[in-house]
Amino acid sequence: MADWEIWAVIGVLALSTAITRSGFWLIGHKVSIPPHVQDMLRYAPACALAAIIGPDLLLDSGGNVHLELGNPKLLGGIAALGFYLWRRNMLQTIVFGMLAFTLLRLLHVFQGAA
């Protein structure tokens, strides 16, 4: 690619980013979202998070469902869920879940070496 083509692509991408991010700000007061749609949108972040985390916890590297006690990701996720239900603190849950996952993974490695 020539230099001008690279700069043109950068310019078009910057313009498209600016348009998509400012679209609701520019026309937001002219468009009203129905209340039932607003109620549904409250669940969008949780659904997106579940769609990202769920497959990582449940699938192995081959894409097969791995629902066994040898899955440290799943056990760490269950431990983090239990901790969150107990404490209701997101930052502590993240730290606890990562510590549980790391401990389970290290125990799995050391058990395989013995």
C-alpha cells in the first residue's frame, strides 16, 4: 500500500468511529426508546459477559464441552460465583476467582507431575 492509501484508511476509520460513537449524542433527544426495550437493555451487559465467559469456562481447547472436576476454569468460576453470592463485592470476587483458578491450575499441574 502506498502512504496515501494508509492515511486514507486511517481517516475513513477515524471518521466512521466518530460517527458511530456520536450518533446517539447527536440524535438521541429526537429518538425515544419504548419502556419495554429499555427494560430489556438493562440485561444486555450481563448477557454479553455471559456470552464471553461461558464458553471459556465450559469448552476445552478442542471445542468440546468439559464438565468434569478436572476443569480448573469451571471450578474457579463456580468458586467465584459462590464468593460473589456471599460477599456481593465485584473486585473481591475477581481477585478470589483468579486466586482459586490459579491454585486449582497449579494443583492440577503438580498432581500430574507426581
